Amino acid sequence: MRRVPRLRRSVILAVLALIAGGLAALAVADPFHLRYARWFTAGLVLLALLLVTATFAVVARRGLPRVLVLALGGVAVLGWVALVGVAAQLIVDNHTVSQVADSGRRLVVVEGAPAAIDPVYAVVLQAGGGPFEQETVVYQGVEQAPAPADVRFVDSDTVEVRTSGGCLYRSEVEALTLAVDPVHRPLRADGC
């Protein structure tokens, strides 16, 4: 078997690292509102760090330079894993209050569990399932505001949220990306 020159191996690894970095940037931008985008980002950044470390390890000659590259890469990888582990502990789980389904999409009223006495309610739109499930916020309530009285699909492109105070919020939904316009965030519990 013919040996692949060190330069060619390092170029291939560098290109793969750039691709992983580009995909990680796409996961951060999240144009499709993926529910698990943070895990895609974490995995792709880890892959990019491993590929960059391997690239520099191939470029470095044997001995001390290679050991230093591997040590620095190992510290970067362990730091990233620790950061992701700490961030995963900070995620607040929401409790589903009610749900309305239509054509594979769901309007879900969720109760957040912030460090407050009164719960905060939100309405999210979900579509699909599995690792590529989409989720985006339609309405975000404030503390001391009751749960929305009614949520519904007006048509295939429009959703509606009605609060118990009588406020009516309508939003347009883009079918492919699940982008919502506008996202309603009232500032007070007693008004629209």
C-alpha cells in the first residue's frame, strides 16, 4: 500500500475540520429551529476540536512538538466536554399543560419552572419527531399571568393564542423552517 504523504493527510484533516466547524456554525444559527440543535452543536464542535488536534499532530514532527499538540488538544477537548456538561445542568425542563395537533404539527402550552413562585407559561409550535424535531416559540408569557385560555391553528400558515384576559395573538408560520412572525411577548400580566 502506498503511503499518503504527511502534508496530504494534514490537508484532508484540515478540510474535514473546516466542514465540521461550518456545520457547527449552521447548528448555532439554527435556521430550521431544531429542538436538539444544542446537541448537534456540541457534537460538531467536539469533532472539529478532535480533527484540528489530529491535523496539527500530523504536521508536527515526532517527539516533543507532537506531545505538546496532543496535550493542548486534550485540554481543549476536556474543557469543551466540561462546559457542555455544566450547560446541560442549567437547562430547565418544561411541563406540558395542553396540546393541540394539526397535520403533523402541535401547538403546546408549557409551564416553565423558573426560580419564581408563579409559573411562566409559553406556547411553542412543534413539528416532526426524533432528533430532527422542530420547535419554536409562538407566545411567551410573564410571571403572574395565567395560562393561555385557548390555542389553535387558524389555517395551515396561521396560529392563534387567546389569553384568559381576552387578548388575541395571531402569528404566521413558515412551513419549512417553522419560523414564527411575530413572536408575542407581552410585558405585563394584566394587558395585551
